[in-house]
Amino acid sequence: AMKLGDEYQTLLGRSLESRNPLPDKEKQNVLAVRQNFELTRFDLVWSLNRVDAKKKFLLTRMANSLLLTFHGLHMGSIDLLSPLSDDATATVTRLQEAEELLNREDSLWLRTRARLEAELNGALPPPGSPAGAFAPVNPRAHQSMPPYSITLTTEVLSQDTQSASMTDLAHARDEGVLKQGFLFVASGLFGSRRRKWHRLHGGTLYVLEPGAAEIDPVPVCDITTCTVAAKPGSQPFLFLVVTSNGGRLEFQAENEDEMVKWMTAIRRSGRQRVQALDSGDGGGDRSQRVSGLDDPLIERFLHANTICAECSAPRSSWVSTNVGVVLCEHCAELHRQLGWVVSRVRSLELDDFSVPLLNCLIEDMGNEKVNAVWESSIPEGWEKPGPSATREERIQWIQAKYQWFGFVSDERISTSSDEMLKGLVDAVQRGSVHDVMWWVAHKADVNARMPWGGNRTPLHVAVLAGHLNVTAYLLQNGADVYMTDDEQRCALDYAAEANNEQPQGNSPIFQMLAEVQRGLF
């Protein structure tokens, strides 16, 4: 298993370093090695678990057999040994029950292994999928991640391992550890990436060097004085940590979900520092950020959205900033599992927010307006989950809604991507967040280029038109700040030009895009 793990780690590292999509043959090779490693790891855990269970079972059976033999050799002492005989007979019955339980557990392990193998092969349909489906019918292809980086959902932990993991998590919580896990970092003379275990604790990022003589973690940097942002480019899951003296540390996560979790943890660690950051252009503190349930803007947003948008549970304090809805704790957890490109979940109580983003949420989003689009055509037989719904019912609803686009209207303007882009651009030009949301819910690509418009994107159009809320909505839904048009100018260039034309040089759109650059939006 260790040899297979090293092989998988090496191939995964090379694939994540690649600046171009892997050829199908290499992609299949990574998938095959991953499958071999994960199934071997599963079989190892299963074997260890079974050895442990059978060890107890066989030792008990042997002890009981010795007891029965001893009883047979000493029938003359019937009065003394009759209680032991009764105990041995009862133990035989319990052993038969234990053996039946062991066989049932083996059956469960076999079914779990089959589920893991199906997930590794991409043949496991998500909950709520149509009968007979083997893969998502309508995947978000333009926002997809490499299949070999997708986090597995099948648990491969024994009961003892789960218990130990919970103990570790309790210690982490008590010690103030916000995040720990593997990250790829450049090392060595040629800058090759190595997978190292990192730990965020007490405002400091540490690394555990593999093979080091000392087991103590080595400090990397003081996170409370840093900012973090995703790094654009062809390499996936990269993010930058910028220190107070201008140093830049580059990390690469194994998948998008891990990247977002690391960035969120780093931002929370440096929350007090973030509120004191300047705007990055030497003009003092112009960033507008608020936090806490007692902030007037957050209070206003929660007052207008008092229940969870998915299950109507009260006292909800989470928000999906790109979808625009308030969520309860249970539905927020399931939204997070959809991935960052589908739903960007944040805590209204713990996280801080950009004022323009909150204004967009208050004015143009919220449960009622969003659900009017995403739940405009619920098929017969579907029932929205309530506050007491099971986890499975919530999963089915949320995945069908956002991954399968299952509840949006059946109306189609055109199957042509050009016609969809024209509809999206028209909504952007009119400054209608509602109509932009409608097109996003019908799978319009927010980063598509307009061949008839100098290869500009919808974000270019929103910035040039000065539509603040539409710009905020596009950015939250994956619009790329760095995409250039035929003049080799990106949205930030146009925003900076408009900012320079203002007497105070304080354009809200420019400040918003500057926050995006620093990873604060």
C-alpha cells in the first residue's frame, strides 16, 4: 500500500504541475493508479479490521472450548462445575450470534467496496439522479475539475480509526488548530513540487518535513499578517499567501474543495489584520468590510431572510454568496460539498464581508428572489424538504437543484451557445442581476468571449457599464478578472481607468476588483 501510495502521490503531483490538460491516456493512467491505491488501502483497512474482530472471536471460542474440555474431564465434580457449564453453553450461543454479525459486517464491507470502486470509475450517480443514470447528465463542464482530484465520499475508516480521528479533532479544536492537511509546495533546485503536511495553529502556518529527525513542526509564516488569494492560470488549485513584507508563498491543494478550505481558514486566522489592510494602492484604508451578526447590513439581510432557503429551518446563519441564499447549518454543510464553483458558503457570524457584496445580496438576491429562478419549475413528484428532513432528503433536493439544474424553467431561448451569450450580455448591459441569474441557472458561461464585441467577456461589459451589483454577482459566480480582450485589457484595467477619472479616485468597482486581487472578495 505504501508503494502504491508513493506512486499515486508522484503521478498526482505531476498532473497538478501540468499547465495543459492531460492527454486522455495519461489521465486514465492517473485514474487507474488512484483506483489501485484506494482499493488496496480499502482492502488493507478491511483486513486489519477483520483480523481484529476475528482475533477476539477466536480467542473467546478457544477459551470456551478449553472450558468445555475441562468440564468433560471432571464430570465427577458436577456440583462444582455445573455453573461453568451453564456459562459455557451461553457463550456458545453468543459466539454463534457474533459469527453471524461478523458475516453481516463482511457483506457490508463488500457493498462499501463496490460503492468505492463505482465512485472511482465515475459510475456512481449522485443522490436524486434519474433512474438508471451512471454519471451526471448535465455536468458543469466549463467549471469542472480533473476527475482524479475529486474528493471521494465513500468512507474507508474502521470504528477505531473514526474514534481516533474524533479525538484528534477535539484536540485540534481545543488547541485552536483551524486547518491541517497535505499541500504541494515547490522545493529543491528545480522547483519540483512535493506533498507535505501543513498545520495552521495559533495564527502560524507550520510544515512537517517528511523524514525529518525532529517531529516538531517547522514554522512557515505568521498568518495573521498575511493575505491569501487564488492564483489565476492554467495550473489548478493554486493559491498565494502574501506576507506583510511582500513575500509570496505558493501552495497547491489536491482539489478545489481543499483549496477553498485552506483559504477560508487563513482568512479567518488573519481576520483582525484583514480589517486594517489598505487598498493596496498607497491611498490608505479604502476597503469596506463588516462582520458579526450585530452589523446593520448583516442584520438587514437576515431580517429579510429569516429561514433556510432549502429546508425552511429557522435561526439560519450561513450564506451562499454566489447563489445568494441563507442556509441552516445542515444545508450549508451539503452546499459546501457541491464545491466552490457551485456554492460559496460562508458564515454570517464568523466571516467578514465586503460591503458591495452585502448590498448586492440585500438588493438583488435573497431566498425569495433566488428561489423564484432556481425553483421555478419543480417536477411532479418532488417535495421540498422541511426543517425535520433527513440528510438524504436534503442531499437529493440540493443536488437536483444545483448540480442537475432540475427545478429551473424548461424555457429555452436557443440551444446555440452564441444566443445564450447574447442573452447574458443583454442582461448585463441592462444591469439586471435577476436576468443574469436566470441565464446562469440555465448554464450560460460567464467567461465566454464575444466574437462580435472585441472578444470581451460579460465582466468587461459590466465594468464598462458601471453596474456594481452585476459585477459583484459575476465575480461570485466565477468571472475571471484577468481575461483580456482584443486590446489585451482585462476588466481590472478598465476599472482602474474609470477610477483615475474620478476626483477622489474611489470607484466602488475598482475597489471591489482590488479586493478580488487580494483574495478578500
